[in-house]
Amino acid sequence: MKLKHLKIRNYRNYYGDTSVEFSERLTLLLGENNDGKTNFFEVLEWLFDTIGKQLQAEDVSRKRLAELQVGDSDQVLVELHFEHEESSKRVWKSVEFERTEEGVRLGKQEFKAEFLDGGTWQRTDAKEMVEGSFRYFIRKFSLFKGETSLDVLHHQDFPHLVEFLSSISRYDRIVEEAPKWTKEANKVANRVQKKFTQEENTYRQLEEDRQKAEEALRAEEQQLAKLTKEIDEARQALQTLEQDQDARERIALLEPQINRKSLEIQQLESETPRRNKSHALLDDMWILGAFSPIFEEFRKKCDDSRREKRAQKEKFDQELRDRLANLEQTVHEHRRLVNGAEQLPWHLPNGDVMEEMLHDQVCKVCNREAPEGSEPYRFMEEKLKEYREMERTAQAETVQPAERPETCFQNEFVEELNDLKNEIGGTNAALFNNKPKEIRDQIAREVERDERLEQLRSQLDELREQQDKILSQRNISIEGVRSAIRDYGNLSQRLGSKENELKLCEDNLERLKAESEALEKKYAETPVPKGEMGRNMVIKDYFAHIETAFCWAKEQNVEKLMQKIEDLANAKLEFLQGDGFRGTVRLLRKGGNWDIKLYDGKNEMASPSKSQETLKYMSVLFAISELTCERSDSRYPLIFDAPCSEFDAQRAQAFYEVIARLDKQCVITTKDFIESDGTVKRELLAPLNCKVYRVKKTEGFDPTRQETISTTITTIK
């Protein structure tokens, strides 16, 4: 069988029509994680399936479905052209799908095939064509997803492959029927029991004991085989889990750290919340953060004003005292007589007395008459005027201030300012003085918190990046790792329990073998009684020998086949490994199963590298493929999905160069030859004689919307 051309339409992220032409030897499909390499592999699995696996709604292209209106329909199609037995053939599967209000409705799945006859395509049964060209159990040993599927000897269909590659099936009927023949011979012997003599009864009892011992021994051997198979299955499962043991151990170390960092971030965010600075200006009086220097300036100005006021008041009071002294002197001068004589006492005469003297026209001082118009009268009149004038002046300068005392300051503004200073000072000042420290402390805490959060988030991102890198390298999910950790413990416990049962079973088997051997010895030493019973015993023994002979022949046939596979595998390993150290492949039987081991001389290699493990399995796989081609007189392709993820760049380059030289059609999807930025390492592909395609998501998609994602396959070389 030779693959020629594949067309994919609207399958998962393969939007529209996508085509691939296969090389007669190596075809490489290069793509990064999640670009669609595995979908390409699985589309071939779906096409070759002949047991009726149905297309699911999630297998329909989301992008194409999003373009359709409700009620519109399109088609999912996978079509393969290939050659088999010098005849061109094609097979395809298709499903109509319709967009509905609820999502998508799938139509009937069509599975059709045609072959070219004289230039005309003739329709035939698709299932018969696929099974005739690419048998089910051969497909199981031709399509491999990941590295864990390469251990073909533990595949459930391996016994069918052994039957196909060898002639052991011709022994099956005899091996199956021989115990029945022996049992029938025993029944015939039992029918003549009444005719036994004492000697015959003894021989009969011995035969029954021997038969029971054989049956017990066989039952124990079956139990041993069953336990061995269960243990092998458990070990195989553990081995599968242990292939990612280092990843699980690293994830197990990273998980608690990630949880601790996440919890610390949550606690830090909840315990030290950020303060809204705009709200804090008034709510927490942060607006007074610069109050202290302003208050100090205010207090200084208040003190200066108080001192200035006191100085001005003292100056004003001194000036006032000086003015009063001058006023008293002035009053005293005004009261002096014109001729310089001493004035009368203050109460003689006063203004009223002088008016009275003018009214009476007599000077009561000198006791002389002073008629109106006379010189004495005018003199007294002038003196009265002078007195009244002096009185008015004195009232203006002395009496008036006594009623409204003259002061330097008419208001108490300076005192009010000092009162305000005193009110703000003290406890309040201490509170306001603490605001800058409170603000600095809060900001320092937030800066420290932000720096710590940034540090924690950086550490958390680094831990998650390490975790994602490990998961990406192993192509596993974190849920799968957690499940594997749980399963590993359960499997280990179950394996321990089964191994204990196996030990007991082996002990019982040894005991039963000893009992059986003792009975066999006694049986051999006992003479065969003459007569009909004796003849039946001989016949029964013949059938037992026939059964043993054919069982031995069947096992020998299997041993020869496995030795042939081992020899071919070592030849393939030498070719695949080149000049590097390769060891020796050994196929060892363990119970009912076979294991592939790698030996260094006479000793099993304790810790082979991942690349050595992969090459070990692939050498056996290529050996089986070659034997299959010889047996069926036909060639079959090998299809791998990411078989070399554990190889370094140099080892991978050498591996692909070797595969490209094989006279074997191989299709491999891989993320090798791609730089971290997505560019293809064309210089490394140049030496390879093969077809190369680039599997890549179209640019400009929305990573949060699957309907925007589609994958294209473009030719590199």
C-alpha cells in the first residue's frame, strides 16, 4: 500500500479544502504545539476506521460553521488516494452538517471507495477495500501517536500479528482439542470400572490422583499465567507513567510552590490594600500633610505680630502720656493771669460766677461796680470769653478722651490670631505633625507591598512557565499529571498486592509440581494392568503426549519468530543509530508477554536515555514492518505523530537523515526544525531527500474564539 494524495475539508481546524501529496519515502509535516499536527494524524485514524466510529459535532470546523447562517449546510470530507497491488484506489468519508439554532446537526456518515479499472472508477465496498488493503491489526502497527505507543509487543493486538507472521495458528485446533480427547479416553476407562481387579482399582486410583494433580497443577499454572499477565499489565501501565516520571516529579515540586506563591499573593493583596489617594486627602486629612511648615510659619508670624503690637502699644502709650503732660501744662498756662500773677483758686471765680457778675454788673472780686459798656464790664466779658474758649479746648483735649479713651489698636485681630495659633497647637499640632509620617509610612508600605507583589508574581510566572514548558515538552496536561500521580500510587499498591499473590501462587505451584512428580514417579513404577482399562490408559497417554508435543511446537514457532524479529531489530538499530553507541535489543519472555530490553553486553542497561528508548522501540517496529511486508507480499506505510520529542536537535537531525534514506514510506508529524519564533530551519532540511510541509495556524486569529482559528498546510520543499 502506497499513500498518494490526501484531501481534508472542514475537519476540526482544517477550514475549507486542504491537500497533501505524499512522498514515496519520507514526508514531514512540521508544526508547533496546537497547530494541528495531531488533528492530521487523527483524521487518518478516522478514515481508516472500519468499525463505525462516528464523526462528532466538535470535529466540524468551527470557523466554517460560524460563517453559515441558520439552515445552511456544508460537508466534512476526508479523501485518500493510494495504490495497492498495482491498482489505483481511493476511499473517502463524508458527513453533511447543518447549522441550527442550538449549534450543529450532523447528517448520515458516508463511507465509500472506488478502484480504477481501465481508466474508469468503479464503486466497491469501502470497508472491504480498507481491510483488504490495510488490515486492522496491520494498521495498529503502522499508525503511532507519540512515543508511548511505540512499545508494540504490549499491544493488545500483538497476538494477532504473531499469528499472521508465523504458522502457529495451524496448531491451535490440535492444542485446543487434545485435552478433550484425553478427557474422553478417561470417560471410556471409567465405564469399565466395575470390571477392575484389585490391581486395576489401585492403578485406577493412582490414575485419578495423578489426573487430579495434573488438573490442580494446570489450574495453578493458569492462575500463575493470569497473575503474570495482570502484573505485566500493571508494570506496563507503571512503565507508561514512569516515562513521564521526571515530569511528574518536577511538577510535584512546582505545584506546592505555585500554590504557596498564589496564596501569599492573595493574602498580601487582602491584608495590605492600596489606599485611594484622592479619598485620603479629605477622609484621612492627608491634605494636611504639608501643614507643619505652614503652621510653623504661621506661628512665627503670630509671635512677630504680637511683639510688634506690644512695641507699637508701648510707643503709643508713651506718646499718649507725653501728650497728656503737655496738655496739663497747656491748661496750666491758660489758667495763668495775663499780668503773670497767680490765678485765683480754681473755684473762684468760675464761669458761672463770671456770668453772674456780668448779670449783676459788679465785680465781686474787687467789689466794684461795672456797668454795662464800661471798661470793667468789657474786661469781665473778655475774661468770660477766654474762660469759655479755654474750657472748650480743655474739653476737646481732656474731657473727650475720658469719655472715649484713645487706644493704639481699635480691634483684637492679633489676639484672635494668637488664640487660633494656640487652638491649633498642642494635641492638634501633634496630630497634624504625624500626617507626613503617616503618609510616608502608608506609601512605603504600598511600595514595599507592590515590590513584593511584583516579585511574587514574577516568581509565580516563572514557576508557571517552567510548568507549562514541562507539560508542552511531554504533550500532557496538568490534570493528566495530577491523575497520573494518583494512578501511580494505586498501581504501585495493586502491583505489590499482585506480586504477593504471585509469590504464593509460585509456592503452591512448586508444591503441586512436587506432588505431581511424586505421583508420576509412582505411576511410572506401577505396572499397567492388563485388560480393557490398561488399553484405555495407554490410549489416554498417547493423547497426552500428542497435546504436549503440539503445545511445544507452537511455543517453539513463537520463539523462532521473536528471535527473527530480534535479529532484524538489531540490524535496524545499527542503521538508525549510526556510529553512536546503540547496545543490543533483546526480546525477553515474561509470563505470557514479551518485553523489549536494551542490553550493554550481558547486562541490561539500567537507565537508557529517552532517545535510546525511542530508537529501541522503532527498531523493533521497523523489523515487524519488514516481516509484515514479506508475509503479505505488500508494503505498508508507517505514520508517526511526534515520535522524537525527547531527541535533542543533533540527534533528531541524524534520525531524520537516516529515515529519509530508508526504502520505506514514512509520514511523520513533528515540531522539530522550527525555531522558537516559528521560523523553519531550512538549512537543516536541505540535506533531507523528502517532502516537507508546514502546518500552521493562519495569522490574525483571536485566541479566545475558536471560530477564528484555521490551519493551513503549505509546501516547504
